[in-house]
Amino acid sequence: MEYTHKPVLLDECLEGLDIRPGGVYVDGTLGRAGHAREIAARLTTGRLVAIDRDQAAIDAAPAQFGPLMDRVTLVRGNFGDVAPILDSHGIHGVDGMLFDLGVSSPQLDEAERGFSYLNDAPLDMRMDQSAPLTAREVVNGWSREELCRILRDYGEERYAGPIAAAIVRAREGKPIDTTLELAELIKSAMPAKARREKQHPAKRSFQAIRIAVNDELGEVERMLASALDLLVPGGRIAVISFHSLEDRLVKTAFASWTQGCTCPPDFPVCVCGKKPRAKLIGRKPIVAGEAELNENPRARSAKLRIAEKL
């Protein structure tokens, strides 16, 4: 198929990363190479390490990069493992890192991947097609309590309890196998007023199940635990998040990196010795402007945060 993925906040990412032509950069979420291709285009003697867990993204990359491919190293893997990935390639300091935490447009658009509540497909939702856990296994095998927890915590779904109960009741008769089957079940468990809301009734629940299947928040936590140590002084990290759970993790990590002395205010002198390890580039997250939103509505919930290592 022809990919039409539009990279979110592209100009803002490139400006924020402040790319050095001879530097080493990481795109931890290659997708369809929208951001990565533009980073590579700004390198001369530098290198871009492009990581993705989806084999389809790795397979499509050479065509996306074209003649720029000679400055790119492709790695199939999870961005949460960025530290061991770089170590295995003999890279011990990078000038910039980009993580776009959104699901890539082709994954959403390919009905057979099972991410969409608008098209009928087997319940899958795996970003890595070789991973063992699928959405079908979550929906049919996890307890009512665990389903309720992920719908509430990952989807911020206020009807998590009734939806989880409806799923458990339905699967007692036969397994829930397809996306539309699940979407209709979710819809039926919600009150009429919720079904009339602007967004699709299944949107939050599908998000929650996708996050659980791919351990998305765990990946973000593991990445943030190692990212700052991987940057050289003056190196920058840029993270695009698409929902409040991810953004909260990024905001909290960046705040801890930029915090100095933690001694009580009444101490006459600092005894903790803690110094800031990074500075924020911009106090508030960067969001898409009106022109980009008109062209790419998927950018509406995107927030970009950037930090620089001191």
C-alpha cells in the first residue's frame, strides 16, 4: 500500500532537536519515517539509529529513506530497550533522541491489524506481530477486575465497570473474536447519553486494551529511566505524547531531571548536593497550530516536550 503518514509537529521537533550535521541521533519510534527521514536529511557525517518494534516499519524504511539510507542504522526492537540497543552498536552517547508515542497511521489504517473500532478484523492490536499477547487474549482471558482496571486507568473510561462486566458475560457464551463484535459490546454496556457523545463509544476502551497489549506505559517508563544518561552534554530529547498518561510520565521525568536542591526551605545551606541535570526547552508543551490541525486532525491531542542535558 502507499503510506500517507503525516509526521506530527515535524518542524517543531526538528527545531527542538537542534540537529548537528555530524551528530548521532535516535528515532525510537520510526513508524513510516516521517520524522526520521528529515533528521537524516540534516546529517552529513552523522548517524541516525532508527528503532521500531513493527517489522513492517523496518521493511518499508529503505524505500522511505532512499539515498539517505547510508547514514541510517535500522533496528527492530522496543524503544524501552534503547540503552542496550545503543550499547550493542557501540554507541555510548547521542546528540538527540526523538520518541513519537502515537500509533503510526498505517497501523491504524490497516484494518487487519485490529486497532480500529470502525473496521471488522480479528482482535489483535499488536505493534510487534511476533509478540505473544493479543487483544483477543486480553479480552477473553483477563479477569473482570483486571479489565476494569485497564479500562479505567489506561482509557480513563468512566463506564469501566459496566463494560468489563459485559465483556465477561458475553465471553461465557462464546469468545469475543473481532473488533466490531467488541465495539458493539462496549457500546451496549454504556448508557444512551454516552453513546450520543461526539467520539465513538469504544474509543477509550480500545485505547486501553491497545496500551495493555503493547505495554506502552512500561516502555515509556523504561525509556525515561535511561534516556538522560545516553545523551551527551547539550544533547536533547524530544517526546511527543498523545494522552495524559504518557504526558504525565514525561512531565514527571523531565521535572526530576531539572530539579536542583531538595533540602527543606528552612535549611541554611544545601546538604543534599543535588544539582539539575537538564533544562527544559520551553516551559509548556508544544501543540499543533491551526494549519497542521486542518491538514492532520490526528495531531489534535499531541504534546511535544523537549529537554536538554546540562
